[in-house]
Amino acid sequence: MNFVPSYKSIWKISYPIFLSLLAQNIIIVIDTAFLGRVGEIELGAGAIGGLFYVCLFILGFGFGTGTQILVGRRNGEKNYKQIGNIVDHSIYFLIVLSIGLFFLTNFISSTVLKTIISSPDIYFFSQQYLDVRIWGLIFAFSNTAFRAFYIGITKTRYLIHSAVIMAIVNISLDYLLIFGNYNFPQMGIRGAALASVIAEGASVIYFILVTIIKIDLKKYNLFRFPKLQVQVIKNILSVAIFIMMQHFFSIAGWFVFFMIIEQTGERPLAASNIIRTMYMILTIPIWGLGSATNTIVSNIIGQNRIDLVLPVIKRITKLSFLSILGVIIVTFIFAREIISFYTNDQSLIEDTLGSLYVILGVLVIFSLTIIVFNGVAGTANTQISLGIEIISIVVYIFTAYVLAIKLNSSTEVIWCSEYVYFIILGLLSYWYLLKGKWMKKVI
């Protein structure tokens, strides 16, 4: 595909990613809303167990992002036959990784959670959630391989269908399994976890069927599953390993942040879980454009049109900023009504409001920073993006620790750590792109 860095071409790739992310995050919203009506402890435990799971999932997602960059580069070069080999080997690696992490988690999760969680009730329900949720890892990793393929070749509409299927299955099973409706077993927090596992499995089935039916397998040399070629795995890892580490540090940093919040009490943790869920929904337009930035930059470099990289990043940054303004305004006006979707506890709603207002301010900086940062990753200089992430996370965690533990600040003040994180991330990313050394990177 010959990219022209126009707003229309950017939007054509980005909007299906928006919609797929929206459908996927509806799962988290519904889980949180249901658990908020089960109990405040279950609501907080869902946050801890969910973030522990995401720390594992993000390793596979990072490998998938590396695959996406390579697929995008080969797509830009019109070297289509190599794409299937990359994706097939990505599936090999992700399945093995998911199995390894499954057994590792079963071995260490209880010890880790017991060490870092102060509330016995939060620990118990977090472990209950994770014991079931971990079974979905192999499905989730398989989905990342398909996602990398479709974004890399810029056929992103199939992501929408997959995410809608996931959302419908998950919401339906949440209703049946959490509360035991229609004679289904009442599983509580374990029901929320099981619903998510089955939903991810349904998505994998969809991707397999649509790929066989709709995609020219011969053109991409896809689903050949040749004899394992270690060099192909190494090539993917040369790009992906730093993204995997980057994503892991990013989510692990957020996990530590929530552990810091947990030390301040069960109520701040419950309020922060609501904020986490809203945060993920509100930032969907930004993440969609960020993912598009990744593949557009990689395709442009593959076409040897390096001069277009910075202009297209600037255009995507403008789109990102404009897309989030409306979201901020609507959320500010209807803040109480939106929070009440997650809980009917009026005092919890009031305790959540201050942190929500903090996050609305963060979104402005977020909208600019993530695009520039994804531009760095799209150049395939992923070791640089890792370094930027680590520096930002260390300062972020230190700030949160000082505010929460040393200064005993309120929850909304602790959430101000997000400003520090995104300002550092954005400044370092912008400085690197201006230096221009990324132009010499070959993959």
C-alpha cells in the first residue's frame, strides 16, 4: 500500500482499531460494573487479579506488536510471501510462551499476591479470579498474532468483528455466571474470569474461520506452518523483545501503582479500579491512533519514504488531540452519571469524582505523547522505546510512592503521578525523533 500521510488515509486505518478496542474494553467495563454490585472488596480484587493477568498478557502483546511492525515493513516492501512465514512462527512462539507462563503463574501467583497485598479479603478474591483467568492466556496470545497480521496488512475491519463477538459472549456470560441467573451456577468473581476466558476462545475461532474464508492464503504464504526456523523467531525477537519488555514494565508499573493504592485502604482501591476502567475506555481513540501510527510508520519506511515519517506523526498527533477533546467535555459534564454505572454506592461515587477530574486533565498530554512514542516504536528502534519507558516508569512509581506513603496524600493527588509519567515519556520520545538516528535502522 502506498501511503499518503493524509487525514483520510490515517482515519481509514485507525477507525476499525477504535471500534475493536471499544468492543474489547466493553468487557472490562461490564466486568467492573457487575463486580461493583457484588461488593466493594470484589471490585478491588478484580483490579488486582486483572492487572496481574495483564502483566503476563502484555508479554505476548509485545511480541505481537513486534510481529506487526515486521508485517507492516514487508507489506510496504510488497514482499508478501514473507508475511505468512512471520505470522506462522509468531503463532509457534506465542503458544509456547503462553503455556510456560500458565505453569509459572500457577507456581508463583499465590506467593506473590500474599506478599504484596495487605488485605486478606482482597488477596483471597484476587487469587480466586486469577486461578480461572489464567486459562485464557493461550487464546489471548493467539488473538495477538491475528491482530498483528491484520493491522500489518492494513485490513483492520476484521478486528471489529472479533471484538464484537468477544463483547457479546463476555457480557452474556457475565450476566449468567456472576449472579447465577437462569439456573447457571452463581460463581461471583470466578464467573467474571470464566466469561472472559470463553470470550477470548470465541474470538480465536472467528479469526481462524475468517482468515481461511476471506484471506488469500497463497498470496501471503499463510497457515503453512513450516518446520520451525529459529532464525525467523530471532528476527521477530530482535524487534519484539524490547517491546515485550517495554509493555511489561509499563503494565508492571501500573500494577505497582495499584499496590501502592491498596496500601492506603480498600475504598481508595475500589475507587481507583473504577478510574482504571474509565481511563481505558476514554483513551480508546488515542490508543487506536497510536496503533495506527506504528503500522503507518513501518509501512512508510518499508517504501523508503522516510521523509514522510515526521509529517505523518504530526498529522496523527493533531487527530489524537482533537479526538479526545470531545471525550473530555462529555465526561466532565456527566461525571457522576458515568461513575454511577459502575456502582450504586453514593459515597464511593463521591470518592471517585476527584480522581476522575485529574485523569481528564492527563488525557490532553496523553493524546500527544502516545502518538509520538508509537512513532519511535514504528521505526523499529524498540530498544530506545524500552529505555524511554523504563525512565518514565521509575520516576512515575517514585512519585506515586512519595505522594501515597510518605506524604499520605489523597487518592486524587496520588493519581497526579500520571502527569509526571506522560510528560517525561513525551519529551524523551520527541527528542529522539528529532535526532534522526532512527533513519538508519534496517530490519
